[in-house]
Amino acid sequence: MGLALLLYALVVTLVFVLIRAAPGDAADFLIPPNATAADAAQLRSDLGLNASPLVQYARWIGGVLRGDLGTSFTERRSVTGVLFDALPISIWLGVTSLALTFLIGIAVGAYQAARARGVADSAITIATTAVYAAPSFWLALGLVAIFTAGAARWGFPHWLRLPAFGFRDPALDIGGFAAFGDIVRHSLLPVTVLALIGAAGIARYTRTIVADLRGQEFARTALAKGLSPARVVSRHVLRNAWPPLIVLAALALPGLVAGSVFVESVFAWPGMGRTMLRAIAARDYPVVMGATLLYAAVVIVANACADALLPAVDPRRRT
């Protein structure tokens, strides 16, 4: 616990230093073109930017310890309100993508391992490597081109002409299941981007683990007793593959967070990723630091949960 808190403090401090080392500050973006030097000085004083970085850091830490993340420079409202408006949208995107990432990735990896060194295994390996190496924003722009302008040009049916931007249709005044269906429809492209890239990585990892476990004595003994290869994989091999996959789930969170920043920006989703990008561009220090606190906490807690879950799935770790 002490090491996790130390790591948390180091990450937050490093981001604080780096964001203030960037050229310009919030006042440069907020000052109107006709403002005088006195106006600029007054604005920096109002925002607390005239103090030294050490004093600013001490003030910010003091506010955090009191539960106050400060006020957004650009939106002029509490950072807590800004983040909690964006958080549910990113949770929906992240949880859905992560679930599909592991469902698809484990299934594809197990299928490859069952057909190791075959034509299907080689073809899937090439495909997953290409998808995993593709930048998330490039893949997002490609899907937008296919399912918007491309769908109209190639005569796709209406249900395949997917919305490319926004979390929901602002022109529709609907509720209940209709509203949920509209959100799902807007989610298809961004979730697909994150799930494809994540599943490609999980598939490659699962294939390696399952292929290695299938060659061990317990798997060969089960096959010798007459169990089918599919049953050996589902009941014996995958059960032993859970510990490294749980660790991988915790390690996948930082990549999912980083990917969602670009995906939310491309698809204009008002989630945490887009909020943080806009805050960085505007040098909105309180929002950047509030988002950093949240992101760092999620990653550290996820790794701690993985460490706690390992004894439950691997009896060898219970002692």
C-alpha cells in the first residue's frame, strides 16, 4: 500500500511539473486580443498563476486533501462537476470495450492455439498483428470513412450507415429503450475500434499461453484419457491460463485509457479523454490534474485488485 501511494504521488507530481513546463499558460488563451498588460496581470492573479510553481503545488495539494479539486479555468465551474459529467460516458465506453476485448481475444487466441502452425493460425496472426499495430485514431478515421460517406456511395442498407460523431442524437427527444438504442448505435464505431485493437493483443497473448499449456503433462494426460481437445482446452488449459490473463487485464487498462483519449476525440464523445485533451490544449491545469488523479487511481487500484484476485484463481499463491 505504501509503495502504491508513493507511485501515485510521483505520477501526480510529474504531471504537475510537465503541464506547467509547456509553453504558455491558461491566461494566454483566455485574455482577449485587445487586453492590456494590466488586464493580463490581473487575470493571472485571479487564477493564482502569479505564484511560484511550488506555492501553486502546495495550494493544489491542500485543496485535494480537503476534497476540493479546484475550479476549471475555462468552464468556470468545479473540476469535480466537469469530471463527473464526462466520467459516465468514458465508463460506458471503457467497460464495454474491455469486456469485448477479452471475450473476443480469448476466443480467438484459444482457436489459434488449437490449430497452431496451421493456415488459419498464420492468417489470424498476420491479421491480429496488423490491427494491434494500427494507431487507434487511424483505425477510427478509416471506420468513419467506410460507414458514413462510403456507406452512402456503396449503397449500404440504412442500418449499416452508422453515426460517426457524438454520444447520442441531439435532435431526437426520446427516452427509455429508444434512447438506449440510440446510444448503442452511436457506440458501435468507437467501441469497435478499442475492442479490435485490444482483442488483437489479447488473442496473441492467449494463443501463446494456451499453446504452451497444451504441451504440458496435465493436458497430455487428459488427452490420453480420451477427452476431446476442445474439452481439454475449456476445462483444463483455460483454467490454468486465468492468472496471467487477470494480470493482463490490469495492465490493459492504461492502454485502454490512452486509446480512449484519441477515440473520443475522433468521434466527438464528451468523455474523460476528450475533456482532458481540451484541458491540455487550453492549459486548464485544475482539470488536467483532476483527470490525472482519477486515471492514476484507476490504474493503481486495478493492479491492486489483480494482485488480490490471483490467490482466488491460483491455489499455489494462497500461501
